[in-house]
Amino acid sequence: MMARMASRGTKIVINLKMGAKTYPDADSFNTVAEITGSKFPEQVVLISGHLDSWDVGQGAMDDGAGAFISWEALSLIKDLGLRPKRTLRLVLWTGEEQGGVGASQYYQLHKVNISKYSLVMESDIGTFAPFGIRFTGGDKAHAVMKAVMQLLKPINVTSVDPYGEGTDISYWLQAGVPGVSLNDDISKYFWFHHSNGDTMSVQDPVQMNLCAAVWTTVSYIVADMEEMLPRN
């Protein structure tokens, strides 16, 4: 509306009233669950979303949905009686909206074992209709991920695009660990992001199930391979 008004030459004056306040820090915790690897339990594939949300709305899209599909991936694998060779670890981050506080603490505690992390994954851009994944890593690892995504041909979700990212996995990516983020249709994401509109009504169960299928397949296959993903 304002763009149309401005295009007609109308002068726009905006009066913005802010009620936000900064309060002292309080204790909060990451939530961690895992399926211990059957052959290489010390090696890890990490899947994640963040539990905290903006103070308006319900945080259903940002990032309840990312937390849900990460939890669902672990749950589905367990329900199917599968146990990958590597440990499949779920981390639901705290303090992402404050700058990745929980993720920073986790990295500081676990970076000593960075050579044992095969892949880190984060879903934090909605769970709308998925196209595939975004991937950060070397050419050899990229080729592996292309092959993995071919398993999802039956649901027509096979793309592997560049620049896997996420606030909470950024520390690992910068250190050279391969990373994946969900690539979905975000055309409506910023209609609801950090607003009163971020409620459960935004979520489409069919689209969420497809996203969970992507998350489950990628995490399990990489965790069950004989070798870790190659690094740069």
C-alpha cells in the first residue's frame, strides 16, 4: 500500500511506537536427544532447530516447525527400528533470537571433537513445500549429497543448491564441517516472520510431512554411510 502511495507522489509520514524492552539474562538450556551409532558412536550427524521464538505470535513457523521436523526425524528412525552407524544427535537450540547463545555454548563445549562431526543440519526458514536442501561443503561431499537426494525422487524433492546455512550451525560451517539447511518455498515466509501472524494456522501438515521426509532421509543416510562426508 505504501509503495503504491509513494509511486503516486504522496508524502508518507510514519509514526512508530516501540514497546520493546531488554531484560536481564535468564538461565535457559539446549534440549538434546540422540540415537547412539551402532558402529561409529563417537561420530555425529547433528540435526537441529531452535526452541525459542520472538515475543509475538506463537513461534510456530520460526522455529517451532524446524524443531518439529528435527524431532520427527529422530522419532521416525527410532519407530522404524533403525540404528545408523553414526550417532544421530538432535539439538533444539535455546537463545537463537538473542544471537545464537545456546549454539555458541554448544560449540565451545564440543569443538574439541570437531573432526568427529560428519554433517550439521539446521531448519530455520519455515517448513513450506520443500524443493530440496542447501549444502555447504566441498565438491566430493556435494556429489555425495546429490546422490542422497535422488532417493527423494518419488516426492519430487531432489535439488541440492549452494549455501547451506543457519545461525546455530554457523560456527561449524566456518570451521569446515559440511552443513545442510532446508530449501523450501519461502515466498510467504516474511508475511509471518516475527509477527503476530506466526501461529499454527501458518503450518500445512502435508508440507511439514514432506519436509520431515527430507530431514529424516538425509540425516539417516549420511549417518549410516561407511565413511564420513569428505571435507574441503
